[in-house]
Amino acid sequence: MMSLATHVSFFLRERLPLERRASERTCETYALALRLFFEFAAQRLKVRPSALTLEQLDAPLVLAFLTHLETQRHNSPTTRNVRLAAIRTFMRFIEYREPSALEQIQRIRAIPMKRADSRLVNYLNGEEMQALLDAPVLNTRDGIRDRAMLYLTYSAGLRVSELVGLRMDNLSFDPRLSIHVMGKGRRERALPLWRETATTLRAWLALRQTGQAPEVFLNARGAAMTRSGFEYILDKHVEVARQNVPSLAAKRVSPHVLRHSCAMMILQSTGDIRKVALWLGHASTQ
């Protein structure tokens, strides 16, 4: 029987990124889930993670791990389900490579997802959104960059991973400025930019130095902007906007709130849920 380490290496380095063409974010999520599971299994079985074998990874161990996530790590049911989905996908990959473990793997794959409440995602109204867009100070390089990021995230309804992963070769300037986005599930979409968004983006591109990282938005070191970096920038400007629009004080503003605000704006303008799905890159109107 092939070693567990060999299976894991092939799954993370070839199966996910090359064969399934999973996004970098998905690969990182699956890798984290497996790392947490193997660390838990090694501690419970009192062996080193490198000494774990496939035979030891059974359904009771997976169930104990899921309980550990909720009781010890205080993860939500949604996070618990994400970790379980990664383990089930890995086991589905294993069953084609180790037929002798088929019954054991089927028991793991039969573990059900836990029902989780669907939280209502908040959104910003027009006044609140404009206050946030106007928050960056435009007499600095960072302020011009920040305003371009906020405008682009809102007007294009981008996920934060789509924003920070946007590259210079994803921009098109003819006949008008537009962006090409590779979204979730490898779904592509091309979006023409609003006039205000195009203006703020051109202002940033005029200051952006060439010969650095290929991504459009860079941090102070000239490297690509990160998810945490954008979240920090967003929080900073939300605090400024709250001083001018008190209603923002009652709202938690995350990058996804900007995406949802875009969806609500399109829905209110067009009344067509299909246009919302197309603009945001959803597979269906649900």
C-alpha cells in the first residue's frame, strides 16, 4: 500500500491544482483542513504525523476531529463542514488509488454535513457606500490606491480573492477600460468599468511602478496586496466614514459586504436577478 505522505503530496500538488484546476484559495483551504486533521490524529494516536497510516484514518477518528473543531477550537458549523468537505474529497481521491480501503473510505464519506443557519449578509445603502468611497485621502499614493480598490470591489462586485489576484494583463483599455476576472469555480467574466471606477483606477496606474509584481494592486513593499492587507485598509476607511455617516456604526463592513452592496444596487436598478448573477459570476440565480 502506498504511503499516506505520497497520497497527500500528489493530492495537493497535482490533483487539485492541475487535474481539477482548483483555485489557489481552494488549495490552501484543503491543505489547512488536512493539516489540522493530521495533527489531531497524530496527537490522539500518540504518533508523529509522518508516521500516520491510511488504515488509522477511520470514520470514528474523523467524527472525533469534527467534535474537536466545534468544542475545542470553537469553529462554527459552516467551518466544520468546510473541513469535512476537504477530508471527503481527499478520501474520494484515495479510493481510486487504494481499492483495499474502499469500505473504510465509504464510511468516512458517509459522514453527513451539519445543518447550519444561513446568516443574512448586510449591505450598505447609497449614502453609506459613498462615504466609504470618499474616505481615502487623495494627496497620497496609498490613498489613491485605496480608493481605486474600494471603487473596483464595489462596482465590479469582486470577491477579495478576485481583487488581490487581479493582474495587469487582466486589464483591457480598448475600446474602454474593462477587467477580465477568473472567479470561483474557474468561471470567467469580463466587466466594463463605470466611468468613476475607471477614473480612479487610471489614477492609481499612473502612480504604480512598473517592473514589480504582476498584480494590479501592490503594498508599500511593492509586493502583491494580500487579503489581510485589504481587510486592514477597509477597516481603516470604514472608521473614517463612520464619523460622517453614523448609521455605519451599527454595521460590520467586510469585503463581502461591498460585494453584496453591489448586488443590491444592481437588483434595485434592474429588477433582474439574472443580471446580478451574471455580473457577480454566480453559477445560478440562487
